Amino acid sequence: MQQTFQLADRARSVLRYDLPASLVVFLVALPLSLGIAVASGAPVLAGIIAAIVGGIVAGALGGSPLQVSGPAAGLTVIVAGLVAQFGWAVTCAITVCAGILQVLFGLSRVARAALAISPVVVHAMLAGIGITIVLQQAHVLLGGSSNSAAWDNVKELPAQLIGAHGHGVVLGALVIAILVGWRWMPAAVKKVPGPLVAIAGVTALSLLAPFSDVSRIQLNGSLLDALALPSLPDGNWGAFATGVLTVALIASVESLLSAVSVDRMHTGPRTDFDREMIGQGAANMVSGAIGGLPVTGVIVRSSTNVAAGARTRASAIMHGVWVLVFAVPFVGLVQLIPTAALAGLLIVIGCQLVNRAHIETAHRTGDLAVYVVTVVAVVFLNLLEGVLIGLALAVALTVWRVVRTKIAAEPSGGDSWRVVIEGSCTFLSLPKLTSALAEVPPGVPVTVELSVDFLDHAAHQTIEEWQRQHLATGGTVDIHDVGAVEMHSAVAGPPVRGFTPFDKRSGVVPWSSWQRDDSPSVLHGLAAYQRRTAAVLRPHMQDLVDAQRPETLFLTCADSRVIPNVITSSGPGDLFTVRNVGNMVPAGQRDASIEAAIAFAVDKLAVSSIVVCGHSSCGAMTALLGKTNLGDEHLNSWLAHGNPSLEAFDDGRHPVARSAAEAGFGSVDQLSMVNIAMQVQTLQSHPLARRVNVIGLFYDIPSAGVLRVTPTQIEALADAA
């Protein structure tokens, strides 16, 4: 019975959401599939076949529930080249073999490896394809024929513009105008896909008006007649294999990147990339086997699918069914479409492949050179060479960024000098390093701030040799290891990259973990601070020179195990900290020191919150419970301020104590939490603290975790946020 209800709910969801979405995607896919087939130099109905197979096969087997697959503009240049070199039947065989390779990619679970290709190269590749399409189809729109070489299209374009004639130019320009202006249409109108309106409207106009000289799409029979079997080449197997690999890789990368983009558009199930690869491969095997174009995940159709409200893969599957239902009886209508109208559609598609946001991102991230070089290489060489050149440049740029070192030598006051070395210091940095060190005059005191994440033996040897020579001139050299890698590590073993300097240089771990001699630990700690931390903090401290602007008054216990800035991930100037034994705010006979701190923090510093933070295994709480005898009148006098907390605790009857007991805490920690709750209540009624938010925290030392304490219970900090 439950399964019946689930099936009924699923059917209602499909009818309500996926069915309407599939119709919208079908209307978008139909003209795009025809245009891509024309641009690819393939039979026109090969685009329809690919749309049917992509929708049904990839939709059913793929791992991205809302991605819609079909013929893609990103493969037009590749397919056109293959058709020109091998013919259509062999190109279909290449598609089948590329599909087999994609299935193997998916079965070997290496699909995510395709995402390792730099996105800027992929975006530039698509932009290059877009420019190539525009150059080719501009000639078709103007009444001429395009060339296979982009440079020939560029050279002949001026003459084509001068000699443009015929009604086809008007029809193509009208398609472009409709598609460009469609974005400004009212929302109700935009529910009808722009490409459908443009192609259908211009086709109708060409039939109603006396446009006898208009060239139209030519078909060789019905959809069944378009079905064709692939065939293998008579030779040139190297080029055949290159074509298979190129189609497989480009189709895979485009599909996976499209799936990633689709995942960002909805909150439903995420993509299974290996399954998506298998689904795309299966679709290409079927499409190539029956005479269709190569299939990829298409972002235009997929984004339309999500925007139309699709919930499951049923939408993608049904869109393929609608294309089939249309193509069988009505495919003859395709012959009414003017070629100039499809050329206008393809020009707009090509322009859309040159994405302004991608260019801005490349410029902002310093990858504009990779983008431009890849685009130019794709347009004027070929797609495979362009992508390889782009990848090589992207890798070279990455290597340069990784090994790049910032090295500067400058006077630092008086006769002293300061040498700053930042980044990855390797043998590649030696020319710059030796040049900077040579600027330091002999005999002067020098501080070397070594803020590096990688230091090899060559760089260490250069610095050490310079240090020895400088000391011989009567100067001094003080090396401060500020970064994650220390100077001595270069000779302690093979060089390793340091990533996380969250250790003794941050002042977090105890002295005992890294100090081994009998000298005062605090002096060692201060020296380490001067070497490693001061340089990092210096820029932040400049903003705090004249005044402090803390956001929180942090009242906590004097226990040395509680470090407020670590618990709160804060730094200098964030917390106004007050510490006493037991983190108490005397309620009756008020303490002048505590009162002064509250008054200064609230009235003068305008803090927005007050935090009371207690902790586990608190000695003050242990003494209040009578489990230890402190034997000191001053301590006993101060701990008397905790008697109200002890009375409220009442052997675990306080609601906070019960909540703590349920969480597994012992009596000392229960009293500590009750004490926090009592101090929160005291502050909430304090005349000086009523204007700020009061928060109670409990620091559990064994787990290094923090709980929130309210006047009635304890709760996980994530739940309380």
C-alpha cells in the first residue's frame, strides 16, 4: 500500500513539474539541434536523432538528474573537421568509439579527473568555437558560403559584406534581433522560447512574403531515411584514433562542467559523475550507431529545464520523446526554414559562447593571457592544438605562481637592514635572492624574515653562505622563521611544503611540546613570537595603534587552560578580557574591579555582548563542593561569591545541572554550568549590562569543545547559533 502511495505521489510530481518542463525544453532543443547539425556539416536530421537519443538514453542512464543532453555547439568545429576529412559514415563510427571510451572512463571511476582541466581553458575553448561559428555563419547569412579556415573567413568577410544581397540577409538579421531583444520581453511572453519564436516567425514571414530567392533547408527523405550505419575508414587510423580521443575528451569535459553548473542551480540530488559518464557514453554509442551527432550535456537546455521547474530525470527523457513524436510526422516542415534564419540563430549561439562573465573572471584571477592565447589558437589553428596550448600555458602559469618568491632588501631604521623572503624559495629563486642579498651593506645588523612554505637545499645554502660572509664583515644576521617552513628543515631531509603554521609559531600548543632546555619558557616563547608572529601581526596592529574597539567583554576563569582568543578564533582588539577565579560576577556585595570592567566595556568601549565562560574540572567549583580545601582566607573570601550558585545547584536539581547530567557530565562540571547560568542571570539584571546581549559558554577541556549555557539548559553551539 505504501509503495502504491509513493508511486502515485511520484506520478503527480511528474505531471505537475516534469511534464511542463519537458515541453519547454523540447521547444528550445528543436531549432538548436537543427542549427548545430547545419553548422557541423552533417545531415540536418542527425541533429534531431542526437536530440532524441540524448534526451532518452542519457536522461535515463546519466548521473545528473536535471541535465539535458543533445547535440552541442561545443563540438561543431570538431565534427565539421571530421566530416570533411572522413565523411559522415566514418564520423558516426568515431562517435560510437568515443562513446565506448566514455563508458570506460565511467567504469574506471576516473570521471572527476576530467574536471582537472583548468576551467579557463574550457571557457576559452568554447569562446574560440563560438567565434569560429560566427565567422562561418556570417558568410551564410550574407548569401555566400563559408570556408573551413577561420583566417580565410576573416579575409573574405569585407568583400562579403559589400556584396551582401537577397532577402536572406533580412531574415537572418531579423532572427538575431528577435533573439537579442527577447530578454527584455515580459515574463509571461518569455515563457515561450525565443529560438522557437524567431525561427517559426521568420519562416512564416518568408512564406507569406514574396521571398522567392531565399535558400531553405534541404532534407534527403524522412527521419527513417536519415538513420545510417557507421563505417570504419580505409586507412589513416592515427587520425581516426585522434578524432575518437578528441570527441571523447571534449564531450566528457563539457558534460561534466555542465553537470557541475546544473548542480549549482538546484537543491536536489547531486551528480554521480561516473554514472553521468556512462550515460553520456551510452548515448554517443547509440547516436553514432544510427546516424546521429555526438551528444553532450548542454547547459542551455539544462538551465532551461531547471528554470522551468523540473524535479526529476523524467523531464529530460520526455523532451527526447517529444522530439521523436514531432520528427516522425512533421519533419518535412523543416524544409520550410530558410538557411539564413538558422545562420542568424547560430551567430547568436556563437556569441553566447563568448561569455563576458568568464572573461571578467579570467581577468580578475590573472588568467586572461591563458584565455586569450587559447581562443586565438582554437580559432586560427584547430581545437585540439588550441586546447593543448592553453593547457600548457595554464600549467606553466601555475608552476610560475607556485615557485614565485617575493624577495626584498630595505633599510629598517638607523644602520639596520631588513630582508623579506616570501613564497616558495628554491633554486629557481637564486638569481633574485643573491641580487637582493647583495644590496645589504657590509657590517650592518640584518633581520631576515623567512616567510616561506617551501625551502630547498640550494636556497638554504645560499642564505647560509651569505650569512657567513656578512658576519665576517662585522655585521649581524638574525633569521626569523615566520612561515610554515623553518630554515633548518632544508638540511634535515628532503624539502617538504609547509601548509599549516598552526603550532608553536601561533602560540597555541604548550611550551612543553617544543621546548627542551632549562631556560625560562616565557623567554623562549617571547623569542619565538618575535621571530614568527610579530611580523604577521604587525599590519593588523597598525589599525589599533590609537584605540581599541572590542566587540565583546569576555569574562572567564583565570585557569591557564582556557585561552579566549583560541576558543573564539579572534585576534588583537576583538575581546576585552576579564579573568578571575571561577568566572564570577558578585551579585550582592559588588566587586569594584568587576564593576569597573563592565562599566568601561559597556559605556566607553560600547561592546555589543558580554560572554561568561566557565570550564570543566574547575578548581573553584571543586572547592565549592567541598572536595578540596584551599586553606587560604583570600581564596575562601572570594569563593563565597559562588555560594548562590552552590545553593541553586542543590545536588543536581537545577535544570541546567539536570541537562548536564543527561549529557554525561559529573557534579563538578554540572556546578560549573549552573554557575555560568547564575552569572548570566546576574548580568542580565545588572543596570550596566541590560543594553547588551549576555551569552554563557562552557569550555570542555578533554574534547576542546564549547557548549552554550542558558539559564535553563545546555545546548550544542551549532544548535544555538
